[in-house]
Amino acid sequence: MSDTATETHQNAARYDHQATEQKWRAAWDEHKLFETDNDAPGEKYYVLEMFPYPSGRIHMGHVRNYAMGDVVARYRRAQGYNVLHPMGWDAFGMPAENAAMKNKVHPAEWTYQNIDTMRSQLKSMGLAIDWSREFATCDVEYYAQQQALFLDFLDKDLVTRKSAKVNWDPVDMTVLANEQVIDGKGWRSGAEVEQRELTQWFFKITDYAEDLLQSLDGLDRWPEKVRTMQANWIGKSRGLQMRFELTEPAKGFDGFDIYTTRPDTLAGASFMAIAPEHPLAKALAEDDAALAEFAVEVRKSGTSAEEMEKAEKLGYDTGLSVKHPVKPGETLPVYVANFILMDYGTGAIFGCPAHDQRDHDFARKYDRPIIATFVPTDHEGDADTFVVDEPYVPPKTETVNWINQPAGVATATGQEAIDATIDWAEQNKLGEGQVQYRLRDWGISRQRYWGCPIPVVHCDTCGVVPEKKENLPIVLPDDVDFETPGNPLDRHPTWRDCNCPKCGGAAKRETDTMDTFVDSSWYFARFTDPKAAEPTTKAANDWLAVDQYIGGIEHAILHLLYSRFFARAMGEAGHLDVKEPFAGLFTQGMVVHETYCDGDGNWIEPAQVKIAGEGNSRAAHHAQSGAPIEIGSIEKMSKSKKNVVDPDDIIERFGADTARWFMLSDSPPERDVIWTEAGAEGAHRFVQRVWRIVSEFAANSADDASLEGQTIEPSKAVLDLRRATHKAIAGVTDDIEKLGFNRAVAKIYELVNTLSSALKADAMAKDAGLKVEGRASLVSLLGLIAPFMPHLAEECWALLNEPQMVAQTRWPVYDPDLLKEDEITLPVQINGKKRADLTVAADADKATIEAATLTLDAVQRALDGGQPKKLIVVPGRIVNVVV
RNA sequence: GCCCCUGUGGCGGAAUCGGUAGACGCGACGGAUUCAAAAUCCGUUUUCUUCGGAAGUGCCCGUUCAAGUCGGGCCAGGGGCACCA
């Protein structure tokens, strides 16, 4: 009997997260607290986390991502902003088709089932999300609008259809993205990927290259790293395009253009090289079987990074030669070379072995002369021979001594010299300055079923014809089969058949669908009015840009660059007035975990591992068998390494608040966080601790309604508590503003520690003021905690009988006057090392502090009767005595 | 090869403007409570120390009254881009 009673008592004294969390989620839902009205008062704030791909279940990375966004959303709400915080699904893509092929389940069914699962998982996190705006990109209502956008882009000449080289998987019979080609093989089929020339649809992102680059400067709330990566990706370079004349015309060519960023090395040219795909090379190959074979051979060898690195520089001497543009009478041989890319510049170069590593390698192999055009300023001796062993490639800023330069070429320093050479070339009609970008147009055609159909029609009479807007949406057919590899739309008996929108005759639909990156390039705009009959409405201009966007660094280039392009294109098509979609961007780190491996090299799940010891002496063994287990490196959670922790398990065992709290503690949000069982338990202990402090306080102060309205002279304990509380409010507010969640967490811990020792039952019994102040302090604490652990905050709020819910109340405010101390302790340094403390009034002037400093024992000892050489007093900070 | 980031206790990290290095958490150790345990509470926890102190933020040098923080040169780890002419 007594055992049962004790047990019941203990259970009652613990916070029951399962029942409590559900209760408060229901309460928020009932009040429709997080549904956002586009026309609600208050300054707008749009917080968005990158929407998930519905792969099956959420993982810890999602928990971290959405916990961060939720802190921001709840914090801004509490500050009185009209907050938009929506959620949706990036739902098209290959995994659904792979599942269809493997498990004979329709991609739509598989996708929507996953969405249902993941939605309920996300809801169990207690996120302050407006679920009424939810959509999936595979919803007809969404992709219908995307098709409308496509037609508008087409109308504005932002889309083009052209032939391009793509990765073709001959087994799966589809184009693969570069990321899906691993070591030259298809990631799914394992087949050798071929380069195929196919006619594809492209978005003309290169039209915006300069704008996309320039505007990066204005994105001051983006990580520097992401801006740099985008700038590098766009890859702007300024150089010289110039024509080289053939000594004798060949196959109708009398010369060809080259592009160089180092025209200052022109005098050092010793050969010419063109890409195997260059029109001249192709023309020559018609009559030259050996050259044709050479071209095929070089392109057969892999395109992977490693292979490239090892690949030898290979050239084929065409027998042709060109006139040297700055050395009259001299000629240069023309090679077809494997290291020249048709994609960049003009697909042709002049080789300058003295100042370029690749050209140097080539020249040594094919025995071409090495002619320097400049040498280091400190070089002594024979200028012409110093680059024999390796090329000299100085930074553009380095001063050099010029040699072998033709008359009339400016020989200034670095970039100036390059610009001057371009001017010189232009004046002498040798060529002209050119800006080149590395950025390529965005190929969006995919030979896939599970994507947004491209709304165009192929008519024998009229050619490629855009579908009429009134015929949209072009809906994906349901009855498709995945038994045969390739695109089911191609094989569908009737779907392709249609009438030409122009002539009305029989025609065929485009069977390519759009890259899924198109879907995610404008979803943030759609959230502002998700049910509108047009892609966007006025609401998009009202809400955008997204004030705070949060997601993984892996999207630094693709998704974020495409979205920036889309905002511009949508502007051109009259759908949006905001050029930059994301005003603030934050890229969070991954969730990582130790890996465990048994003696046979099998990965072991964390749940089956027991660990003993600490530091270097940590040892692991199998929980059941006791077999020794090797503790491996800490890596990103992945199914293949079995180092995953399922959010569902954690939420069930510890509650959503614990999971959220742990994800935001300890590690700075931009860095990786290591998941540990101990850390999760620690977070859970804190949840219990807060609840216990509040319940005990509530129990102790229940009978003190009489204190209301009474004026009590505050004791020192009361004042200290008040000051600590206001300091915490100031600190946490500042930290959340800067997304320093880990620092905010630490400050909340400090306040809880202070409260825990201040609000002891006996102290409160002696000091009635503590009860009044304690309540005020706890109310502030709950306000601070609410964005992080919303369920716990509501439960404690109710325990204190506070009106309404925390989620309906304002962010706590602090009184700056209370942050000031009456007395402060200054560190006293002697020769820069701290040797003593000095307690003075906070407003003490320099003279007072100086006098007090000289009386300190440590200072007297150091002075040994003498005078300090120097006495530095920084009021409010430090004192330094120099002896 | 080019570009970028990061190095602080046993561990994650804090130090926001050049001004007390190690906040806060985890782990560990000691104690209280308990028949016992869990839970909880109270301590200790950078290193060395002759208990007075001394040293200390990857390494070396510099600027400064004062450097984790600024400058120069290294070392180590991580990331991005890459035959881009």
C-alpha cells in the first residue's frame, strides 16, 4: 500500500510530457493561433524554413531546422509582428518513381502517404505553423500555376529550346543531373553514363548573370560564404577575345577566335589549341580519320575530378598554323587538345607555356618553346631561361619586370597591365575586351514522369507551340506503368495525343517534365496566397522578401541561385515586384552522431551499443552479445551507417520540448551538432527542473493573494532577482535577434539557476517580497522559454494561473536602468596580468579609482615603495598598473 | 592548383568594442537525502604549485599599458570550386 502511494506521489511530481504536449497543441489549434491573416495589423515578418522532400519520415536535421525557425516565428509573434510561417512539400522527384518501380506503388500514392506521416510528425513538434496554407508541389493546383508561369516566361523570351550535351543513363533511359553521376556511372543503374546531345528546354539564367552577381553585395544578411560560392559559380572574368589568322585557309576557315584573361602573356604564345568539338576541329575531322578518332578517344576518358587530375595533356597536330599577331613573320602550330573546353570562352586558346601550368605541361610534351613575357622583379640573370622548370604565374597584383613585349604595349602592374593590353589590342584592331561568365543556362528538361509537365505541343505543321493558358493544367495521367525503364509519358497510349493550339491539327505533347528545382524556385511566393487563381497576387509583394530563411548549406548555389533568378523572371512576367526573395538567410549545420562498428565491419545502431569510461578510455560493447564494438568517427546521420536517431522515439521518450531544446543548446546553430544520449537526458532534466520550480512556487504562494497591491520595501534578495531577470531578458532578446540560440539557452540556464536558489521555501517564508518578485520573474522566464519549449511554457503558465496562454502574450520587456549595478568590481592588472580586484561605486571617477588602486596590498607590494610608471584606468572596465 | 572557414579544459562551447579566459551545458569526482536505489539538492572540476603563487586560447614573430580578439609568417583539420584559358 505505502509503496503504491509513494510511487503515485513520485509520478505526480514529474512532468508528464506526453499528455501535456498534446493538450496544448490542441489548445493552440482550437484558437487558430498560428493561422495568419494577410491583412492583419502589425508589421509583417515572413519566416521560412526550406520545405522538406517527403521521403518517408522526418529526421533530426528537420527537427533542428524547424526548431530554429519556430523560435524565430514565436519570438516575432510575441513582439507583435504579423508573422507568416508556412509549411509545404517539395514533392516531385525521382525517389517516388524509384519506389514505384521497386514496390509497384504509384508515385502519387507513395508521396501523399509520406506527406501524411511527416505532417503528423512535424505537428508533434508543436510548431507555430499556419497549416491552412500547406500545399505540395505535386498538387495539380500548384503545378498548374507553374505551367502558367512557364508560358509567361516563354512569352517574355526567358525560355529557350536548344541542343545541349547531357548525362544519359542508357539503362534507365533518362537524363541524369550531374549530382546523380558517380564516377561516370548512373547512381541507380550503375550503367556507364553517356554524353548525349539532346534538345532541351532552358531557362535563360545567363541573361541575369551580371545582376545576380552585382546584387549579392546587397544581401548583407546572407552568410559571406554563400555569397562567395554564388559569385564563384557565376564566375565573371574580363579578358580579351581576339582573332588569329590561319596562314592558309582550311575547310572554309580563314582563322578563329580565342579568349584569354591574360592578354599580357600574348608575346609568350608558342602554340594554339582548340577543343575537339570546335567547328574547325569537326570540319578537319571530316577528312582526317586519325583526328576523328582522337576526338572520340579524348572524350571517352572519364570526366570525374580524379580522372581529370591524372589525365595527361594530349594534343593532335592539325598541320595548320596561324600568324603570330604581335611577332610579324612568326607562325604558331594549331593543335586539337583534350584540355580545351568548348563550353568556355570560344573553345580555343593560345598556349603560353611560360605562364600557365597546363600550357607548360603541353609544351614540354610536344616540345614547344617557352617564352616569358615577364619575370619577378628580384630575378637576376638570364630572363629567358628562368621558367624552364615550372611556369611563373604571379598574382595579378604583383609587380613584375616585363620582357619580350611588343612595342606599344603598356607594361604597368598587374590588372592594369591586362587592361592596358586589352586597350592596346582594341586600338590595333586585334581583338576586343570581353566579359565571360562561367554560369550556364539552366536545363530544366527531365525525361521523367513524376514532375511538372512542360506545357508545349509539337505539331508537324507549326513546330513547337506553347499550350493555350485556357487549356491548363496539363495534368499528369494516373494510369502509367513503371515496368519498362524510361519515361512512362512517352509510352502512354493516349496522353501524348492532342490538338495543336495554333492550327487545330493532330499534335503530340512534350513528354519531358520540369526539373524539381523549378518547383522549389517560387513556392515561397505561393505561400502568400496559396489558393489564388493566378501564380501570385498582391499578397506576394506585401509579404516578400522572406525576412528569415533557414536551411542547409547544401543549397548554397542551386536552389538559392535559381530562386533569385525566378524572382527576377517573375518580375519580368509581371508576377512579382521583389527582386531578391530572401532578405535574411541562415544556413544551419548538420546533426551528426558517432558511428559504431563491430569486428566484422558491420555498422551497429546506437541503441544496441553500451559505452563505458570517458575520454580516450571510452570503450563500447554490444548491449546484448557483449561483443566489443569500435567507436568510429562522428558523421552525418545516415541510414547506411546506421547512426540515426528517430525523432519519433525521442519525442515519445522525452517530449518535443526536450528534442527542440537539445537541438538548440550547446552548438552554435551554423555548426554541426553532435547528438548524444547524455545531452538529450540533460535537456530533459532541465524540462523537469523548470516544471518543478514553477509547481513548487505555485504551491508555496497559493495562499498569498493578500500580498496583491501591497507595497513592500524590496530586500536585497528581491533586487538581485529583479536585476538578474532583466539582465536575462536583455541577453536572450539580443541573442535571438542574432540567431545565437545556444547563447540564449545558456542565459536561460543562468536565470533558472538564480531562481532556483532565490525561491527556496524558507527564504520566501521570511521575505514576502520574494513571492511577488518571484512570480514576476517566473512569468518573464516563461516568456523567454516559450519560443524554445512552447508546451512546457504553457503548462507552467497555467500552473501560475496567468491569464490566457503564453503564445498569446507579449515578449517580456526589460528596464535598462535595472541593468546598472550600484557597485562594481574592477579587475586590477599589474603589467597586464590580473593581480587583484577593486570594488568601487559604479559611477566612481578616474581619480577615485586611481587612489583606491594604490592602496591595494598587491599593488603596494609590486610598487615596493616606488611610483607606477603608468596607471591606466578604463572606468567600468579595468585598471592596469605599469611598474 | 585557386578560394573560404575553423583551431580555447576530458567533451560541446562562452568571452558582442582590444580590457577578469573557460559563462552555460555534458561528463567525472566528493558529500547530503534514502534500508537501498532512482530522482533531487550542495560542493569540486584548465594545468602546475613549495599553497605565496606561476603558466595557459595550434606554433613563431610583431603592434599595444593590455591580444583568444589586431598584423605578418607557419602548422593542422574541414569545406567549396576546378583542365574556366
